[in-house]
Amino acid sequence: MSSSDERGLYGLLRRHAPISVAGISLLLSIYTAAASHNKDRLSTLPKLSFSFSDPNDPVVGLWVENSGSGPAVIKTFDVVEGDLTKSTPAVRLLNSAVTSCETVDGLCGKIHARQFTATYFMKEGARQPLLRIDQRDIKNPSVVMDFIYNRYVVRIEYCSVYDYCWVECSKSRGDTTCGTGHSPATEIFEQSFWDRLF
């Protein structure tokens, strides 16, 4: 082989092949790590959604459910409207629609409300009542259902185990911070390559 071949294309390829192979291997390793990390994040996404009971169910109320594939870590829980601890006209009307409603510290004992504290874990598939009333304790169903559907609004901020956070509201009143009908996976799919990597 002549020295002119060593300086030509063949020589260049021969001299730089180990570096090129190492560089390509490094890029493939980075891409594989990013794809694996992205898959891990998608496989542990929580998705909170709200459901209202049918007026003919034995227990009526509002439930929250984690229909995602990973646990939801509750960051904040706020009653935006219809706080049962405050004696608003809507709450007084609700209390009057329940039979034998004995109030203790302003709360009717037959209306069961639940709140979450920060760092509460809601596992995938879990369903928790936020507000529930036994059907047998209701004397005015239309008032109770109106309160549940229109006057009781909760806002939950929650995170995945990878610290991606979202906000859901039981009823969106034009609040753009609530992700009603929004999928958490959308944000992960729309990230850049480098965001997916880290």
C-alpha cells in the first residue's frame, strides 16, 4: 500500500474509525438513557379526575380518583367554593336539606367531607370521597345535588414521584390554572430531548 493511500480517504477513515465508533456508541448510550428515563416517567404518571354520584345512588357526593399508572402525591388541597366550615347561604341551605342535621362547630354531622394534607399519597386506582351524604339522610335532593354539582369546588395540586406537578379542579370556572381535561403525559411528550434526559 502506498503512502498516498495512507493520506487519502482510506487512511483518514482508518485513523479515525476508533474515535468515530466510540462517539457513536456514546451518542447511542445517551439516547438509550433518555428513552429509558422517559419511559420510567410515563409509567408512573398519576391522573386525578373527579366524579359525581348519580342522584339515585345510596350515597351521593363528589369523589376523586387516581386513574393514572402511578401514585399521586398531594401537594395542596383547597376548597375554592362551598367550604362547609363557613356559614354561607349555600352551606346553610345544604344543612337545611339534610334530615336532623345537628351541627357541631358549624358542621352537619350527616355531611361527610374529606380533605387531604400535603404529602398524602393516593395510589393508582384509588377512589376517595371528598363530600358524601347518605341518600336516607336527604330530605331535599335537588338542593343537595345543586350544592354538589355547582356550589362545591375543590382544587388539588398533585405531583408524580418524579416531581412533575399538575392542578385539577372539580369544576372549572374559567380558571386556567386547573387542568380539567388535560393529560399530564402531554407535557412529557412535548419536552425537548435534553429535558427528557434529565
